[in-house]
Amino acid sequence: MRGVPGRQFFPGRRSARSAAALLLAAAALAGCGGDDTAEGESGLNVGEVQEAFERGDPESVTGERGTFNARVENVISPWAFTIGGGEFGDADPLLVIEEAMPPVDQDDRVRVEGTIHQFDLSRVQKDLGVDLAEPLYQDFSGEPYVKADKIAEDVGE
């Protein structure tokens, strides 16, 4: 008898397990591609981030990394813009901040990689080393934002 002492060997059992594992992996991969709004995203999406903050559970997403593919909703400053909004159902747009941001325009398709944080104007100003115009950011206080590590512009549809 082959295998582990005390266990019986059943011919074909391993191949059945392998086949089942392959089927599960194929099903999982097939489920990853149907929604155009989530294409290329990893981890979180705009709607999930906003929902966590709306239900009073920002800790569940704060500090998490994600890759977001979306259209630029509004350019706020040379350091910030919003993505998503109506593109992700009824989710509010998600603020994106990066120190060395490429120039983007409204409706540009971008890929943003970064970490979710809760917006605090004084902390963000300190991180960027700039004074931000407070009236432009007052609506974002306590809301989620992505501190971007990388922004690619003009990514495919």
C-alpha cells in the first residue's frame, strides 16, 4: 500500500481532487471579468470603499491597498481628483491624491494604485508638503481617499 501510514490509497482520488480544484479555479477566474467597471481592479472597488464609510466601518478598508480603473469625475487641484461616482452605481466619487500626479482631465480613464485613508486636511497637507485650498476639500473631511502610489492615464476601456 502506498501513501501515508494508516491511510488507504484510492486510485483516482487524487486526480478527482485535482480536477475539482481546477474547476473551482476556472469558475473563480470566469467570475472575475464580466463587469466593465471593475475590470483591472484588485482588492477593493470604489463602491465597496464608499459603502464601508457610509455604514460607519471605515476601519474595514482603511490601510487596504487597491487598484482602481475608472474615469476622472472632477479635477480638484494639481494634487487631487475624484474617480467613480455614477460609474459605480450610486457610489459617491472617490478622492485620489498624489504628490507627483500626471496631468489628467475630466473623463480621462485612469488606473490608480494606492492605499485607502480617511481624509484629514492637515494630515494630507503635511504629507504633500503644500497648503491646499481648504474650500476645495471641505466636503471630503472624514471621507475616504486613495493616497496614490501610481497613476496611469489613458488606460483602455
